[in-house]
Amino acid sequence: MLNQRTRFFRQLGKASLVFALATAVGFSGAVPAQADANPNAVVSADWLERNLTNPRVKLIEVTVEEGAYARGHIRNAVEFRWHTDFVDEVNRDIVSRSEFTKLAQQAGINRDSIVVLYGDDNNWFAAWGAWIFKLYGARDVRLLDGGRAKWESDGRAMTPIVPTPAKGNFRASAPDQKLRAFLPEVVRVAKKELRAKLVDIRSADEFSGKIFAPPGFDELAIRAGHIPTAVNVGWKSTLNADGTFKSRAELARLYRAVGIDGRTPVITYCRIGERAAHSWFVLSEILGYNVKLYDGSWTEYGNSVGVPISNPAGTVWGKK
């Protein structure tokens, strides 16, 4: 039989181990290990410059500013247009599986390609493109840190020459529904019938209902506010001043402050889905959390009949 002294030190050892584990995942503020985090999700401009002639690297520019790609782009980059190439132009939906296969093959993308996307507006639409690529089964999808603006501000080379890649062999798989949320699921979360964290990445004024959309944007919902239970973490808060992503530890702290730590599924949304794709990328690819993008976002939810909303500003039909 163990004597009292021996039992004491064995219990002390167990307690020390428990404390050490707890400290590692929570009390110290350390980032919990996430098996699905991609250490290569973000590439630096230096890395890309070294790999521009790597045949496995396929570069995609997704820029909204009309004519920007034609004036100059990173060498070997193929242009994808967000409003035509990544969406169904008849239905409000993502591009079809067959059409995306054709587009990807035309861009020279193969099954084993490293797909690197970049664009303007701090990679808003490039992140949407990354989501589409992942949705359709691309294995290695990355974003250029800082996007087009950082590349240009660094004084790195641009070219107007449009590449003509050989046809690739990538074939889109069936859409991965673990990455996409639809209205019925979101309503269940809003009504607390389904356990998940909603992250509204819009501005504080959009979230409160003070404004219906940022100035200059036409896509509106008839109601303003946000989805009940959602927390507000603006997409820009994930970035440094130069548009590059904050460190993984900083990002984990940012979301942990509002109760998001990777232990509960997450759904991101914005107004039409593009800004939410940026936060989806941060949470899913950089932090490795279980995240869906609700691409219907507020224009669908706020226009839907019979669903609850939260409107702290008290705006009704555009008026107080």
C-alpha cells in the first residue's frame, strides 16, 4: 500500500500536469492547437517572387477595379472576375461545378497545383476565390499577404502581358457543404436551436442598423441590423496597417475576446458574402477552426419573411 507521502506527490504530479495543459490551451492566452490550420495558407511577396517560375504555382488575380489587371499584374497571373467567373450569372448562386472546372483548366490549374490568389481591397474578392477553390476540392490554396496593394507599394514588377497557360487537368469535386451555410441553418442558429457562433464582419454601424450598407454600395436589405446571437468582428481588425494579416496569436486573441476559440462551429456573414470570405479565410485557413461562409448574408437574411433580426439602432424601413 502506498504511504501518505507517496500518494501526496503522485497527486501533486497529476495536478501539475492538468495545470500545465490548461495553461497551454487557455489561461496563458496561448493559441489552441488546430489540426486543420494551414501553415502555408498565406504567402509573402518574397516567397511569391522566388516562385514565379515554379510550374506548380498558379497565380490568380481577382481585382474589382475595372482595367487594373490590363494595366499591369504580377507575372503569370490569370485574371478571374468575381462577378462573372465565380458566380452563376442567372441564379443567385456560386459558379457551377462544370463551369468552374472549365475555368480552372483554362487557367492551367492541375490537381497538384499550388493556387495563389491576390487582389485589391485587401484581398476581399481573392478570399472569395479561395473559398470557391476550396469548396470545389482544390488541395492547396493560398493568399498573397497584403494583396495587390502591398506588392505595388513594395515596388515589385508588374506586367501587362496576359499569360497563355497550357490546359490544366483540375476537375472540380462536388461542393464541400461543410464550408457553406444556407438560410435555414442560419435561422436555427439565430433562434438558438442549433449551436454555432455567428460572426458579422461588417462595420459597427451596419451591425447596429444605423446604416443599411456602406456608402456607394447598392445591394440592400429592406431591414437593417444583424442576425440575433451574432458577434461583430470587423474584417479589417484582422489586418495590419499595410494590409498584411496579423499574427496567428493576435488573430486568436481577437476572436477569443468575443467567445470564439475553435471549440464551436462558426458561420461568417456580411452583406453579400465577399467580406465574410476574408474572415472565413482567417478563421478557417489561418486558425484552423470549423467555419462555414453564409454567402446569402444580410441581403438574403434581411429580406427574408418571418425571420428574427436585431436592430439596436431602431431603424425601420430606412427611418428611425
